[in-house]
Amino acid sequence: MTEFPKLLMILGAVLFAAGFIMQVIGKLPGDIFVKRGNITFFFPVVTCIVISVILSLLFSIFGRMK
């Protein structure tokens, strides 16, 4: 039962870090934002690319550790 609280703390830290990163890089130049009347459309193209590159690098680094 001692592993479960550690897992929850790690999960909470990861979620906090992800939220912080989304606040910092949430609206980069190149993201699509259209507002017409009552309709708002937002698609973070550049943000998705940046997150994809960061995750690819992290998975590559952690994959080599095995």
C-alpha cells in the first residue's frame, strides 16, 4: 500500500507540469483561432507540433535507458 500514495504524487506532479506547460506554450504563433459571431474555433497546430517533438525526444531518451 505504500506504492499507491507515491504513484498519486507522481501523477499529480505530472499533471501539474502538463498544465503549467500548456499555460506557457498554449497559444503560439501559427495556432489557428477563428471567432465569428457565436462560434469560436481554436486548433493549436504549432503547439501540437512542439509537444510532439518534446515527447518524441523524451521517449527516445527514456527508451535508450533500458
